Amino acid sequence: MTASKLFLITGASSGIGRAICERLLEDGHTVAGIARDFSKFSKKHPDFHPVTLDLAALDALPQRLVELTKQFASVDGLVCCAGRGQFGSLEEFSYEQIRALMDLNFTSQAYAARAFLPGMKQRHRGDIVFIGSEAALSGGRKGAIYSASKFALRGLAQALREECAKSGVRISIINPGMVKTDFFKSLNFSHGKDADNYVVPEDVAAAVAMILAARPGTVFDEINLSPLKKVIHFVKTEKDE
């Protein structure tokens, strides 16, 4: 049996983040989960430690992260899942919306990595896993800002991979395709209804578990995780009528 470790997960209350928390707890690890709202997270486990924190509040985030590095000083791995989707032509975004999406999807994740990376380097071990998106592989219509945020995250992961290798810290990124979560609730499109039209959160969690369980000398640089058949279903909204 693998020795128990301590992992910190952002975006832990729902979707992919929650599935990763549940998988790591099932594997016998201790998990600290960061989220703005845990009302949807009913998982009660002696080894789960919820941390209520709004990652979008960037001004207060550095100090809160410093506090967390002291509270979870021996963290073995950080999995950055927090993010949201917003789509539309560039001119449909206000300047505030552009900044807000980049702040949450990229900057807050870079802040989290910045906070915990020095301790990992000092201990000569640790994992940082970013949850990216297929939108980081190719930009698409109506996805300029979302893709930009995920391209930035992917670029960060690739650069850190080179930067951290000598210190024994492993950096990975997983780019899922369309995942069956509440991500699409506020959007005018979704995946198809058939089981081969989407990835489920547990698929992503399994990939994270594989990365974290690999022997110390091996790193999964990047995993692209896609449904077998890509089907996009558009939903008519009042705006379209």
C-alpha cells in the first residue's frame, strides 16, 4: 500500500476538484481542499480538511496562501483545479470580465504554485498538477479569453517543468476535453448525451492519481484526455432568440 501523503486541491467543492479529493481520500491520503463555497460538498471524512477561500479575491490571496503554507507545511502535492468557463466574441467581454476570467483561471493558480513551490524545492520532492483544458491546445471561435487563460496555464506548466526538474519537484498538466460537470450550466452549449461524448470527473481524478503515484524519477509532462467522439450540443437561449 502506498504511504499516506498530504495533498492540497484548489476548486475542491465540485466537479473535477471534488472527484480528485474523493479519489485521493479513497487511496488513503490526507486532503486539504480549497473552495469558495463547500455547501455542495457533502463529503465528511476525518482526513479531509476544507479551507474556505475565494481565489478570485487576488488582493487578499498572497497573505492567505502564506498562512496555508504554514498550516500545511509538509504538503506533498498541489493540484490546481479552480476555474470557470465564459465564452463569446472578444468584443462581448467587458474589460472587467477579461480580467476576472484571467485572474481566476490563470493568475490565482500561479499564485498558489508560487506559494507552495519553495517548500517543495527545499524538501527536494513534491508534485504540482495543473488542470488545463483542450482549449489550451487550439484556440476556437468564441473562446479567445478562455483559451488565453488556459494557454497561459499550459505555458506556466511547461516552463516550471524545466525549472524544477533538478530540485526533484515534478510538474504536470492534464488537458481534459468536455467533462460532464456543472461547468456547462451557464453556457449555451454542452457535450453530447452519449457516454462516449464526454469525459467524467472520475477519469480526470484517475489521471491525477496515476501522476502522483508514479515513481519519483518519472514525470507525466502532459496528458490530453478526450471523449472518444466529440459532439457539441447547442442550447438556444433568450439572447439567441
